[in-house]
Amino acid sequence: MLRPERMSKVSVTGSKAVMDDVVEAVHDRNLLHVTEYDGTWEGFEPGNPIDGAEEASEKLVTVRSIESILDVDDADAGPTRIVTDDALEEELGEIRERVNDLEDRRDEIRSELGEVEDRLSAVEPFATLGIDLDLLAGYDTLDVVVGEGNADEVERAMVDADGIEDVELFAEDGVIAIFARPVEGADDDVITDALVGVDFTALEVPDAEGSPEEYVSELDHRKQQLESKLRTVENELEEVRLDAAGFLLAAEEKLTIDVQKREAPLSFATTDNAFVAEGWIPSEEYTDFAAAITEAVGDHAEVEELQRATFDAHGEEAVREDVAGGVEGATAVDGGDEVRADGGGVVMNDDDPPVVQDNPGVVKPFEVLTQAVSRPKYAEFDPTVVLFLTFPAFFGFMIGDVGYGVVYTLIGYYLLTNFDSDAFRSMGGVTVFAGIFTILFGILYGELFGTHQVSKLLWGGHAPLHKGLQPHYLLWAQAWLVISVLVGVLHLNIGWLFDFVENYQFHDVKHAVLESGSWLLMLNGLWVWVFSEHAANAKPALLYDVWEIVGLEAGLGIGPTVGMVAGVLFAVGLVLLIVGEPVEAIEFLNVFVNALSYTRIAAVLLAKAGMAFTVNLLFFGAYAAEGEYHFMYSGEPHGTVMFEGLMNMGPGMLVLGIVVLVVGHLLVLALGVTSAGLQAVRLEYVEFFGKFYEGGGREYEPFGYDRQYTTDD
């Protein structure tokens, strides 16, 4: 779980005469993460695509274009089918011709419809004005301008304008027609100049005759005709989609596979007579992989395991080891070419192995949280299993309510069962686990949507844990602050222990002690001293008092001597850090600050409890008695009333109260994700990951295809 699946670098060397069969066999196994040949090997060149690659690519582009036009999606697939080359040629040609014809007709109709709509938009103001269109143009001594604006301002501007002998305005609902006679010799733009600064927007007079209402009616009729034609064409396209969607999806899959196979040699190293392909496969699959090649081409190709990736570099910056019996010197293949293998059989790039995270099914959904930062490198620990153990616990502890937990679990189950996306399904799994832990802590707190009904039902009113919101349980609130720090110390220890092991495996003991052991000594030395009785009078009393909740009256019982030794260990750790990483020494107080950061767990716990309490207080009302708050379910207080409660203020306020109750708890539910969820994620990413994790691993992308729409049978 903490390490990815082990990977092996393999080579397939053979005669070009069997290259097509080898490609077929490798593709069918869907195991080889191909290493691209970089052209650096003397005498070898990248291979050429197999005949037909360009034609298959063109057909694939055509199929995807048709799918886009028809809006085909996975739901249209239908049963799997066999797609032959002849069927692909004939049926695809027919579908393409029909779809292209319908698409051209649709484009023509849409274009004309757009023009009609533009003309309608332009003529509607003239219909409002009510003047025949042929009366708005064609005069020798009159200038006519039509537009929209303020009639009073326009009339004033025209009367005051120089160069206009006579003017008359016709206005209706903001549409204005100006008929003006300029004086002899006036500028052509005299009306336009007069309207500068006036609330008026000129309109172009349509090139038409007769009543604008009739013109609008004609355009409306033409628009309806075009819309009817457009619907007819779109219905025909929908019929094509329903008839051809399954074939198109199957054709796309077949062509995608064909293109993959035909372009595969581009990644190979080739001569005139031989080829070499390299890549990574899971080590446990090597025997089956080699057997598949042998079954396909016999001894015309040779499969060898060149390297096996390892997690221990033995003091060197590497993550691989040569395999006994791997290629050394040269290997002869059919055709007579000699394939040399430099450096223990590595023919191509010295690339890092791809990463296949090796987590059991119950842990796998949490890989989405790890990959949100980055896929782990092959040489790194995979922190997913730690996320699985800590993230739901952090979240559940902070919310701790049976009601909210049930809702979160149902939301997660919905995501898990109603989406095909791996990301949504993974988030559903994470949410289910977060909800389950919220329920578990809710049982221990005895809370149901902020009330203590579970406590009364299961614990007789005395739940084993308390959030510390009520005065009587104030010590619990302080205890959660202290316990949050201790949880943080444990979490940080795991992170630096991972870092210690990685430094030991990929460097040596010295690096591990100086770069990681120093932090471990400082972290544990500091916090053992903090909780010890050494200099107790100078420390906050709550460090010792809070343990009364579990019957410890003198703190954790760490004596002064142990505290002094812990202080010395802290100093030793600081010295080691200065020797090993002087630059990092200025951050030595991180062991204190990082642990304190975990107090946000207790803070969110109290904040969410307070919000739920407030919502219930507004609806039920509450009274205080003997240091405890009690909701007024019956409406009769037995102590000092804090708030009467909307449910106790009459029918009208009861309705308002129900709204407040529902909306309030929905708000708490949502903020549980944005506060508890984000704070838990922050602790994982910033405090925990920051100690050992970089990420940046390569995704495992084997050469092959998982068929969905086609079958070979």
C-alpha cells in the first residue's frame, strides 16, 4: 500500500517481418507502457507508421466530426458489435453524405432565418410609427430621418437649428420621424449636426414599400416557414443520430485502435530488418507478457526483462536494478542486424517507471485526494493509506453528529452509484467514509442534528464524550485543544518517519539522521518537555488540568527528569539540523508551530457545535440549569430561559421557525464541508505531505484499449 506496484523495463526485439503481429499481441495484452525512442542509438531510426495509418486517422476525424454534429454521447451506444472494414467503408460513407447534406441545409436555413430576424428587428419600430415605408424616402426638397429618442428634445433642437427652413415631427412610443426642409445651399448633414447631443438614435429605413405592418407580417410568415423547415431538418438529423449513434461509437473505437496499432512503430527503434520496442510493465505480469509474444510469433522475437525498478537505491540516486540474464553486449535477431544494448540492456531513454498506486479497494477512493496534489513518484511513499486512516477521522471528529453523518453518507452513496466518472465515484467513496466516521463520533457525543436525543437513548443522558460547548463541560473544550496538539505530534511523526526511511534508502544513514532524524528529535523532544513536569509553573495549567476528564489529576505523569532529557534531545536535534541543512535551521520552530496548527480541529468542533446549537435554540428555545443548556421541547422551562423559541410563539412564528430550522441545519451541513473538510485537507497537504512528499510521478498508460462498443468475437 505504501509503495506502488513494482515495474519492470522490458524490451521486445525482433524481425520487421513479424512487427505487425507483435504490435497486435502487445496491444491485446494492454500492459506495455511504451518508452519513446529518442533517436540516439547509432544505426537505428524511429519506425514508420504501418500502411493505412493516415487513412485510418482521416476516417477517425470524420467519425468524430459526425458525432459532434449529431451530438452523440455514450448513452446512445447500444449493444457491442463487430465493425468490419467493408461496413466501415460503406456505412460511414452513407452516413457522412447524409449528415453533410442535412448540415448544409441546416446552415442555409439558419443563415436565412438570421437575416429575417435582423430585418424584423429593424422594421418593428417603423410598425410602431405607423407611416408607410415608401413615404419615408424619395423626396427632392425634404430630408427624412427616423429614429428613437426623446421627442421634445428633438423638436427643440430642430426648431433652434440654423439651416432648416421648415420641420415637422411624427412620434409614437419613442419612435420619431423627422421631415425637414433645409434652406437652399445648406449642408447635407444639417439635420445630423442639429441632433448632436440630443437623446436620439437614428434608424435605417428599410428598402420596402407599403405598410410596415404588412411588411412585418410577411417577415413573420417567412420566419415561421424557416423555423418549420429547420425543425424538419433537425428531426431528420435526430433520426440519423438514433440510427447511427451505436455504429459511430463502435467505428470511433475501432479506428482509434487501428490508429494506435498503425502508429506504434513511431516509438520503436528500427533498422531495415529489425525493430526494438521498450517499455514498462508490472513485474508480476512479465511471464504472461512474454508468453503472449511467443505465442504470437514464436522465436522470431525475443522478450527480455532489462531492469526491475526498486525502492532502494543503495546509496545512489536511482530507482532501478539490472536483472540477471538481461541483455548484455549484442543480441542477434532475424534479418541479420545486430542490436546493441548499452548499460545493461537499456536501448532507449533512461526513463523513470510509471506509477500504479497499489491500494486495496477500500482505500482506493482516497487516491483522488493524493492525486489532487500530484501522483506520487515511484520512489516515494504513497500517503493514500494514511489519508484513509486520518482524513475521515479528522472530519468525523469535527462534525460528530449522527444526523449530519447520515446525510453525508447518503450524499456519498449517491455520488458512488450514479456517476460513471472515476473522480465522482472516488469523491463518493471518500464522502461515505467521512459520513460513517461522523456517525460514529456522533454516537459517542450523543448528538442528532445538535440535540442530545442519541445521548438520552443510548447513554441515559450521559454520553462518553462531550464537545465542551456547555459551561459544565468547559474542561472538555480545553481538553480537545490539548488532544488536537497530541494528534498533530503523532501525525507529524509519521510524516518525518517516512522522510527518514526515504533518505536512508536513497542516500545513507548520515543523510537520514541529519535531514530527518534531526526533526524527529526536535519534535518529540520539545513536546515531551512541554507535557512534562519540568518548569511546570511556567506552563499553562490546562496542560495538566484537562486530564481530569480521564481521571488523571497530575497530567500525563512525565517527570522533571524525563522533561530535561527531552530538552537535551531537542537541542541535539537542532545541532544535527544545523550541520546537515543549515538553511533549514531558521525554521526549527516548525516543530512547535506545525503541531499547534492542529488545534484548528478543536476550533472547528466548537464552531460547528455552536452553530447547530444556535439553530436549535432559535426553534426550540432553551433554558440554563446547573451549568447545562436544555432545549424546551415541551415549552416549559426548568431554569433561566435563554430564548423562548419560535415554536412556542404561536402558529405564525412556528412556520418561520420551521424555515429557520431547516435552512439553518442545511447551512451547518454545507459549512461542514467547507470548514471541517477543507481544514482536514489542509492538515494533510500542508502539515503532513510537506514533511516527505513531492509528487510528480508518471501515470501508467499502457499500449492498448479497453473496448466498450466493439468486440472481436
